Amino acid sequence: MTTKMMKRILQTAAFVAATSLATPAHAQFNGENLLGDMGVKSGTQPEPGTYISTMYYRYFADSIKAADGTMSLEANQTINAGVPLVIYVSPKKIFGAHYGLMAVMPFANGSLEASAFGLSETASTGPSDLYVMPAQLGWHLRRADITTGFAFFAPTGRHEAGASDNLGKGMWSYEVSGGGTAYLDKQRSLSISTMAYWETHTKKNGEVQFQRTTVHDVKVGQLLTLEGGIGKSFLHGAASIGAAYYAQWKMTPDQMEFGSAAPQLSIPDKHRVFGYGPDITIPIATKSKLIALVNARYLWETGAQIKTQGQSLVITTTFPVGGIKIPSR
């Protein structure tokens, strides 16, 4: 056996041993999907028009769960994000569906502390990764709505190997989505909805720090995310109250290269997490025109494996450009 081969075997064995330990060695790379940003009527495309929205997102977690779901590490993670976005839905139809598009430019800051392992990372506020949905189709049926789309995340956020202030993921991500909203009554006031998002990624730019080790050619595993809810609508559908949920599974393992002489490796375990909580929408309107919609939801995470588990608050204010005329009684 040559010296070079022996070195490669030892490097690979060391890496596998490190990633097989409990607690932080099982930590995985996240995708781009913002969990909890969709809820009641998630499968419904807005009516034709232009919409400007602002979203406030806050996530707090105090533990990291192991592969068996038990707490493996006490860690405080707080993320705050301001998310402006623009949505356009055309009045014209393609294959019987309205065509829509969306652009989102998040601004975020965050912190991660795990004192037991000497970790302390903070990030100042700045732009994160740009989200663009160039194609969305929405069908409105008598007792259901159906929506499908394609989107991508561009690596516009700051990302450097080993940096403590990264705000982006350093990779391109692609998302295919589809789902719908079913109405349980003729008035379309009782609804249940689900949207599914399949997310794939390119390799991360440059080197990445993983468990205090520099790794190369990192590729995050593919992700399946479900988001939706069940709700009751009022005031011609402008107001609603209900419960939202999300669920996410990593479907393929993360891949990376440990050292210049090591082969491409993958982490066999794959994370998962579920969230649930109340969802309420309140309209702001005059007697004849809807000016804005304010949506708030609070979600608790449960069933996490190889991932943080915490709570999130999402508040979204949406302004239809020109307002929407309220039907007369």
C-alpha cells in the first residue's frame, strides 16, 4: 500500500469518525426555504393585480436535536429578517390559469451560540439570498384552487468560509412547487391547503467550515417542504382564522470533500422538522375598498431530528396596488 493511499484512508476514517459522533457532529447544512412563510390558503394564487408586501420573520431556538429526536446540545439561535417582496398576477390566462411572478430580497441578521462547544457567531444586518419566481400558474375552480411554479435562489448574500457574519448560503438553489386549496363548503369559507416545494442545490462557493474543519465541494441534500393550513374565512374572504403547519425532510444526504486527497463523502443521516400554530388575517379597508391585509402566525417546532427546534413568528402586510373593490352586499 502506498503512502498516498494510506494517507487518504486515514483522512477518510477520521472524517467518518468525526461525523458519526452524537451532538454537533451531526449538524447539517440548511437549504433556502423559509419555513412558516406560507399557511392558510397556501395553495391559492392571488387575484390578478400587483401586490407589494413586507414580511417580518423571527426565529428562536434553544436546542439542537440528535438523530433520535433527543436534545443533543443546548444552543441559542436567533434570526430576524425583514422581507420585502413584489407579486404580479396577470389577468390573461395560459392553459386556463393566470400567470404570476414574484421577487423577494430578504434582509436578515442572526446569532448562534453554543457555549458548551465554544461556538459564538453573530451577523450584522444585510441582504440575504435573492428569491425569484419567474413562472407561476394558478387555477381557480369552483371548490378548489391549484397553483404550480418554478423559482430560484441566487447567492447574493455575504458568504465566506469560516466567517461569523454570513447572511447567504453561497450556492444557487432551484425550487419546483405545486399544490392547492380545497374548499369544504359552497361559500368557499372553509379551506384546507397544502403546497409542496422540492429544492435542489449547486455546490457551495469555495471552502466551508464544518465542525471546525475546512471542507470542499459541499452540496446540500435535496429538500421536500410542505406548508399549508386549515381556516375559516369571513368578510368576502378578506379575513380568516385558522391553523398553519409545515414539515420538512432532507431527502438526499449532504455531500462534501474532506481535504484535498479525500474522496467525495456524504453524511448518511438526513434532518427533518415539523411546525404548527395559529394563523390569522385581518383586513384594513374603507367602506368600498380593501387597502391592505395583515397576516400573523406563530409556529412551534416539534419532531426535529439533526436540526434546531424552536419557535417562529411571521407577520406579513400586503398592499394591493390601487386597492381591491369590496363587493356590495
